[in-house]
Amino acid sequence: MSSDARDGEAAPPGEPSSQVVTLPNLLSFVRLALVPVFLILLLGEQDVAALLVLVFSSVTDFLDGWLARKLGQVTRLGQLLDPAADRLYIIATVLGLAIREVVPWWLVAVIIGRDVLLVVLGVVLANHGYGPLPVHHLGKVATFCLFYALPLIVLGQAFPVLQPFAEPLAWAFALWGAFLYWWAGIVYALQTARVVAEKAGESRPVSDNVDG
């Protein structure tokens, strides 16, 4: 009997379960545990090793999603861990590269500022009794662009002979990703405002002067 069934919270078919210990979730925990290792390697200019950690993270990112669907182990925890790991790797990479003066600090401000906005929106939604908004396709595309941009910059640092080819492509992805990152953030802000406004409208008392 599954833990969901024992807890009386069996998930309907196609719905994420409340299980914690699953193979996909364990892979996500490994990815999270490697974030500080990656940052230490990056700050120590051990770029080849840092790049290997990024490659391993990308492979496990694909595997945990594939296994979750294949084994029927899609969980609520996994739906939180996966994007959290993605964001932490992006933040760790851009911070490490900025400290090394490989990328400008405005890129750090753009990326982290947007994530701070999402945290604020999440708090607003939670205060009104709502969970996180569903991931918008713009956010997925933005994350995809940044996930290609930053490793390409690390690749150029690890193998200088590839830098003339990797860096222009990396900055094309980075600029487009940063733009879409904030575009998606604005979409989330508008969705949050709409949800809060609808909630306020539902809770507004009906006037005695209005029939019905």
C-alpha cells in the first residue's frame, strides 16, 4: 500500500501524489546538493570540473522527469524541487561568473530581481489562499535560454580555444533569456493581480439596496 493510500490522500490517476521518497525526488535532491559544490568549483576557476557538474545536473534533470512519468511517480514535492534546482543553478552560475568578472553585475540584478519578484507574488497569493501560479510557457523558454547561455560561457572559460565560438552564442541566449525572464515575470504579476481582484470581488458584501 502506498504512503498516499495510508494517509488517506491517494492521488487520482494523472494527479501528483504526496509521496516524498521516490527515485525522481532522490535525483532532484542530488542535484540540489551539488549546487554548492558547483559554485565552489566555479569560484576556484576549476571550470572543467564545474562544467562536468553542470552536465551531470542536466542529465539528472532529464532523467528525473522521464522516470517520474515512466514510473508513475509524479509528486507535488518533485514539482517544487525541479524548478528550484533549475533556479539555484542559474543563480549560482551567474553569481560565480560575476564575482570572477566574466559577466556584468547587471545580469545578476536582472535574473535575481525577477526571482525576488516571483517570491513576493507567491507570498501575495499565499496570503489570499492560493498556491503558486502554473508555469507560463514564456518562463519555460526563458529558463531554457539561460540554461544554454550560462553553461556556454563556462565552456568558453574551460576551453579558451572554443571561446570565440561559444561566447557570442552564449550572449545571444543570455540577452534573449533575460528579456523573456522579465516578460514572464510581468505576466505572472498581471495574473496575480487578476486573481487577487477576483478574490476581493467574491468576498465583497452584497448591498441591502441591491435586489438578489
